[in-house]
Amino acid sequence: MLQSFSSITYRKHLRAFPSPKQLLLPMPTEVTRHISLSNHLALVGIARRYQLKHSFNEVIRITYLSYFLWETGFGDADIGLFEEAERVMDSATDRATKEDAWFLDEAELTVLKRVVSHHDSQLDTVSAKAYFEATYRLNALLGSKNGASPIRKRTYTKSVNDTPAKDTLLVSKQARQRKVQKHNK
């Protein structure tokens, strides 16, 4: 199974399995800078003049990794950002398979620049444990037979219920607050 360049880089930086303390701390700055640089280079690779298929795949990975981190509470983006990014990648993938042209136009690139920028802000605060868990989820998604999009699944679930779905993070946060209030009484 393929792993992203960024998770391999982080593991090499640690040189051994991370201690529990390392997992709870934010990732080292040099690692997050390296991951960020790798992500921005992937964006450059999908510009019209380069058309690198590998970079195209990396941007897809970045989008889903950022989404998984967002789901666990890292970042303040709106679900609409991920939905829009997925629509852009879907249309670009369709075009690329038909025309063998692996690139994005400027409007599409702007959407994915916002995703990468959001991912940069996530990297500044994410713990190593949360990053590894999101990477694990990404690898499970990419290795699954159906490969169903978690973004589409969330949107579909929300529309089927016909009422705005409560964000699971908000619900769990409220539950934790009630538990703390009970404990303090």
C-alpha cells in the first residue's frame, strides 16, 4: 500500500517508534515545514504546464487527509471547502482520464490552494497522534475496495435526514462539558 511522502518523512525523523509523549505533542516544526513544502510542490505539479500525475494523486491525498484532521477538530474550515475540492478533483479526474491531461485550470487550482493552505494551518497545531490516525484512515480509504468518499457520505447522510445534521464533534464536546459539570458538582 502506498504511503504519503509526508508520513514517511515524519517516521524517518523520529528514527524509532514515537514515545507516548511525542505522540501527544505537536509535530516538530522542521517536519511540518517539510510536509508543507511537499504539499505546495504537489500544487505546482498540477499546474497546466507541468501536468504531473503523481502530483495530482498527492493533492487528492492532501484533501482527504485535511478532511480527516478537520473531522477530529483541527482547523476551522467549512465542509463546503472539502465538497468543492472534491467536485474539482472529480471533474479534473474525468477530464484527465479522457484526454490524458493531468492538470487543473486556474479556477480549480484556487480551490485546492485553499485546501493546502488550510492543511498548513492544521499542521501547526495537530498532534503527532492525530496526524498518524488521520494518515491511517486515509490509507484505509485508499486500500478499501469501494473507496467511497467520506465527504460525499457525510453530505449524503445530511441530505437524507432532511434536517441539518449536528456535527459529531459539537455533540461530543457538549457531552464532555456536561460530564465535567457533573463531576464538579
